[in-house]
Amino acid sequence: MPTTVLFSRNLKKMFPLAARGEGCWIVDENGRRFLDAAGQAAVVSIGHGVAEIGHAMAEQSAQIAFAHTSQFHSEPAEKLAARLLALAPANFRNGGRVYFTCGGSEATETAIKMVRQYHVETGQAERYRVISRRQSYHGSTLGAMTVSGNVARRAPYAPLIPEWGHIAPCFCRHCPFNKTFPQCELACADDLETFVGEHRTETAAAFIFEPVVGATLGAATPPEGYVARIAEICRKHGILLIADEVMTGMGRTGKAFAVQHWGIEPDIILVGKGVASGYAPLGGVLASARVVGAIEGGSGAFMHGFTYQAHPVCTAAGNAVLDYLDTHRLFERVNPAGKSLREALAPLLAHPHVGDIRGMGLLLGMEFVKDKATREPFPKSENVAEKIRQVAAGEGVLTYPTQGCVDGHRGDHLLLAPPFIISEEECALIGSALASALKKVFPS
């Protein structure tokens, strides 16, 4: 008889039971402690086991747990929306609105339909393509997978998803044009201009991108000028710009939203993960005044909806998380903590199979290579990232492994995205666990 009846992510694996969380640590049912170096997929920002969040959720639930948004709004949803818009770039602050969802994939789905309705409302019904980049990931629902460019994740569902167009990734370490910055003159950004020209400008509706690419490229950051060039091309052609900040938003890179590192104003920002730090399923779409105005001044009704959108208890959790971030000034801790983590990882760069350590704030990636000189990746069959994850977990440190950053199949890396409260001592533990893992995975 099976020991679980959950439909788990891998039916051939057994998973420990998470019993409780304490700060940067997760404790299983046997009392074993694990340092959460990945924030459970870059979700947990304030740490585990913060009692104030549960109390806020319980208080809201005791007042009213649910009211359908076709009939009511709720105070916590209104409050959280206003706070998020206040953190966003200036074009969101006067006339912008927030559409809350239950997570990042729903946020992407919502943005796709919002973009489509924007163009219909403004008399451009021929526009429907939401363009993205190869090797990108924007969610697991079918619409989100349509705009995702990750080869391996798309493959099983290829008959179900249309191809709206993908341009070159922005990944200097493995440049698809075999060029070097700045001599490349941002060829990867200009690939959007090329695509639009070759595929009829009039059908392009939006471009979606992660400002710092999280899971699929392992915290790959863009070179200076890239984000601005992308924004310029979008403006030139009447294409809406969607910043997918599900992973990078809410302080993860050292600013409230990663686009603020480059001073650009997207039309739509997606949030998830850190917006409730994992305490409740919550995501959202921040729509700029331009987008809201088009729908408000047209039909006035967004033809879309989820039963649990703007859920009072979930948005109460979001407010409580923001309160905690503010009270403990945790946004200000991100860059110093990121510096400590980088310093703990720096000695590992001397290892012959550690090709790169990259990222921003507390979103870092470590890439493993077969040949350091040529940057040749390991064959997918060797499953290097997963092996390192397993050994590190045996050392009591949890990481987030992925393959495919080079060509969709090959290219092993670990993502590190711990809670903002991580200490220097805990950063040192991550470094020592990964050093031990490298010795065991590559014994010679």
C-alpha cells in the first residue's frame, strides 16, 4: 500500500514531510533541519514560521474569509493593491490597478488576456501575439506555456500550444550570436526588432520577459542597455511590455521590482512568490494607467475572472508580509546578505567544474560545466545539478537545481534564493555544503 495518496511531482520518489519552519530552516517529521538556501523556489522572503502572518490570516478569516469579486471588494485587497502600486514605477501610480490571482501562472494568463483586450479596445484587433524569449519560463498553464520558450517544458505539450514567436535569450555567458558585450551592440535585443519586421508588426501585441532570468537560466542578468533597448523597440511598434517579476519582484534583487535597476516603465508587471512569501497562494497583475484607461474608457469590463481572485485571507497575508518587510527593513538587507552569500560561494569558482556564479541581490545562480575553457556543458544524462542538490541536501542545505540553460536540454545550474533574513553564518554553511557536494560528485 502506498504511503501517500498525493499526486506528487514525481511518483517514483518519496518525499519527507515538512513539519515546521523556523527562520531560514525547514524541519521534517523526524526533526531533521534543512537550511532553505533556495527559499523554496525563490518564494520565501521573510523566513519561515513568522507567527504574525498566521495571526493576520486568522483575524481576517474570522471577519470574512471569502466574498466573490463579481459582488464585493474587500479591505485587505484594496489596501494591498494600493501598497503595490506605490512601490511600482511612476506610470502605475495614478490610474494603475492590481488584478490579484492565486499565483504566477494565473498572473501570466491574466496578462495575456488583458493585453488582448487592450488592443481590441483601442481598435487594434489584429494584435494577438505575445512574444517572449527562447529558454524563458512564465508559468505552467497552457497560456503561460505558449509564451514560455523553454524547450524541455514545452515539448510534451507541443500539440496543445500555439507558437506566437520567441526571440534570442539575453544570456551573455552563452551568447546565441557568439558575440561579446559591448561589441555585440545588443544583438539579442535587436532580435525583437528583427522578429517584428519578419512576422508582421500589426500582429505583435506584447513582449514578456524576466528582467533577471530565474529558474531557466540561473539568475542571468542583462548587460547595460539591454532592458532600455527592449523598452524602446516596444514603444516604437506599439507593443506592450510585460515584466515578469514573479521571481524577481518584492525585493528579491535589492529593489522592489527588478526593472527599477534600469529605470524603465513596463506596461504590466507580474507578481507572485514573494508577494505573500509563501504564506498564502497569491499572485497579481499590476496594470499601468495606460492599460487600465483603455479598458475603462472602452467597454469598462475585463472579460476574465477567477473564483478566488483578490481573496481576502490571501491578501491579508500579503499585507502582513509587507508589514514585516517594512518593520524589519528587510529590503535593505538584500544587498548586504547577497554580498555575504557571494563571498561564501567565491572560493568555489576555483573548482574546474564551476563555470559561473551570477545574479543580483539574493537571486544567485551557480553553473556547472564539463570544460571550463570552452564552457561546454555536461550531457543531460549525467544529471549533474540534481546530483549536487542531493548531496547538498544530505549536508542539510536545500537548493533549486535545473537543467537546460545552454540549449534547452544541456546546461546544469543551481538557483540560490534564501530568505532575506539569512545570516553570514548561514551563508557560510551554504558555501561549505556546496564545497562538500562538489568533492563528492567530482571525486577526481
